[in-house]
Amino acid sequence: MSDVVGSENIFPREQYRFPQPGRLEDDWRKWGFGQVIVGYGLSLVASIVTLSLILELTNYGKWDDLPMWGVSLVGLSQQIVLILAVVISAGSFGISLQKDFLLQSKKSDVGKGLCYGIAAQYLVVPVVTYPFIWIFDIDANRISEPARELSDKATSPIGVIAIILTVGLLAPFAEELFFRGLLYGSIRKRGDSARNQKLIVWTSVVISSAIFSAIHFQLLLFPALFVVGMIFALIYERSGRLAPAIWAHVGFNATTLFSLLVLD
């Protein structure tokens, strides 16, 4: 079931593999959609509570008034809860993060993942987005407006550090753990594995990516985020490790931050 891996592997020493898609007899993974719903629901509660505390303890009147450090704290609270949801799911309803969600890495995953993410940003997003803009006659500036509004808040060194840490590093880790690990895994382990395993995988990729795109609440970015979510899920599936998808997500977000903070 497992192979012993040499020094190329960063963690763990034992290389776990994806179980076959579909329902398994005596499946040790007892987590599922219940943990997904509760985890995401609690993450929203955490962000709302954090926002309310910041507004109560400061002179800022509403979300739009918050500086970058405040926005980052709200995002941080949500990201921490998403991570905890996966950690608790593995600890209480599975075996470990490594075995349940393939949280394992090789040194080569960093470079490959970053290249995938940068390519997705520069190649895939325009290919998906511009036909959408042309068909519905949308102002192209509206597509980047949410990200630009966020980066405009980073007006101090603390703000720049905050947006890099939360958007560039922590968000990819939290979202890949939750949406690829827990959500994608919950869908992937359902269905009749004896019929069509490829269908189960592709159904899981599409559904999890649609949910991933929808929860960003940015209608104009839905097509691009949907396709990018599929890319991350396929990287996870094909590599059998979550790390390449995490690094791809880091590369994707970092490319956006670089364009907004440095090039603009």
C-alpha cells in the first residue's frame, strides 16, 4: 500500500497514495460533507466575529474603511478555521493529514507547482476570461477591480507584509487543504467505483471547482476561478500529493500580487 521514499521526500518518510475513486469497503476516512459544511460555516462565523470586534475596538465604521491589517485579520481568522476543520477531520474521523489528504511533498513540487500557477495566471485566465468579456460586453477593468481594491489598501510596509502573508501564502495553504483535500476528497470517495472511476474523478473535479469558484463571491471571475480550480484539483489527483497544488496556488496568487504591488 505504501512505498518507503528516500531523502528527496520532505515529509513524511512514507509515501501514501490515493485510494481508488468511489466508495471503499471499510474506508477509514469517516469525514465527509458534514465536516465541509460545518468547517466552512464556522469559518464564516469567525470572519464575521473578527470583523465585528475590529469595528467595535477601532474608529473604522465599515468593511470598506478597513486598512490592510484589518482585512488580513478577518481573512486570517477564516483561514485558520478552514485549516483546523481539516486537521480535526483527519484527527477525529480519519488517520492523519498525510494519509487522508496526501499532505506530502517532494523538493521538485515547489518549482513545478509555482510554474503551473504562474502559467495558469498568465495563460489560462486570459483565455477563459476574455471570451466571457466579449460575449457579455463587460468592461475589462471590472474583472481586476476586487483585487485592485484589496491591493490599494496595502499603503504601508505592514500592509504589504500582511497581504503577502495572508493572500500569497496562508490562503493557498488553507484553501487547498480545505477545497482540494476535504471537499474534493469527500466527493471523490462517493459513487460506485466498480462502474467508472474516471467519471467519479471528473465529477469530483467539476463539482469541487464550481464550489471553490462560487465561494469567492465574484461573478465576473467565476469562469476563470472555476477552470483554475479544476487545474489545481487535477494537479492534486495526478501527482498524488497536495503540495504541488498548494505551490501552484501560491504561484497563482503571487503573480497577481506582483502585478498589483510592483508593476502597477
